[in-house]
Amino acid sequence: MNKSFIQWGINVLLIAGVAFAIVNQKSPEPTPTKTVSGNPRPIVDSSAKVVYVNLDTLYEHYSYYQDLLKQLTSDFNSKRNGIIAKQEQLAKKYDDYQRAAYRMTQEQIKAAETDLLRDDENLKRQLASAEEQFASNRDNLNKKLYNKLKAFFDEYRNQHGYDYILDGSNGGPVISGGETLNVTWEIIDGLNKKEKEQK
């Protein structure tokens, strides 16, 4: 009986300790923000030595990148649509051939099929080439963007006295970081401002 009374006392003390910890737990302080162009932005900790940028957000809101990507995509879509229109014309030509084949000689059939096959393969090559060119142009755009961003990040890091700017996008090295270390919007605003000045 003495043992169970002691065990009961220990359980009461543990429950009281947990309840005290829950009641006295402080809720986290909200991240201080400032409003820029009607959008709330976190105020970055000026004493920080390591900050991060969300590159996914940066790419989405960096006007220079978006403009070049739209142009690149528009050019590709124009080429692709032209090839698709030719493929549709070829399909119509094939339908016409099938309707007329019963009146044709074997030589005419063979010549028509050779022409249709050649045209089909040519259009497939054109489409594959356009897709490869688009992928290559996009890779070149990303390399150009990387060099531009690297130069801007180095300048920004030196101006603000940071040791590191990390990638905070999904899959980047930052698994969790406070918003007071997030410089994404400062960098986006700086990049867009610089682009406007250079135009």
C-alpha cells in the first residue's frame, strides 16, 4: 500500500508539471512585417549573418525572367502550332489518298505512300528539333539567369554584411527558417528595380 501511494503521488506531480508547462507556454511572437506596394513583407533581421531566398518565388515574380520565358515559350508554341497545322494537312492528304487508291495503279500507290511517309517523318523531325531547340534555349536562359542572379546576390550580400545567402525553395538546403531571415522579396524588388533602370 505504501508503494502504490508513492506511485500515485509521483503521477500527480508529473501531471501537475505538464499542466504547468502547457499553461505557461508562450505563443511565438508574430513576424514583424512592413507593407510594400500593398503587400506585407517580413522585416529582415539586420544582425543576421545567414539569410535565405526562395528561388521558386523569385522566378515567379522576377519580371526579366518571366518576360524572357514568355517570349521563348511563345516562339516555341508558334513553331509547334505551324508543324501541327502541317500534320493536319498531311492527315487530310492521307484521307484523300485512301479514297482515291482504288483508282490508282500500283506504281501510283507506291509513290503516294512514299511521299506521305517521307512528309510524315519530316514533320516529326521538325517537331523533335523544335522541342530540342526550346529545351536548349531554356537551358541557356537558366544559365544566363544564374550568372545574373549570382552577381546580384554577391553584391546584395556584401552590401548587407551577410556571410551566406541560402536557397530556401522546396528541396533547397533550408528545411526551416524564420521569416526574419527571408530576403526573397527584398531581392525580387531589387532585381525588378534594377531591370527598370536598365531599360
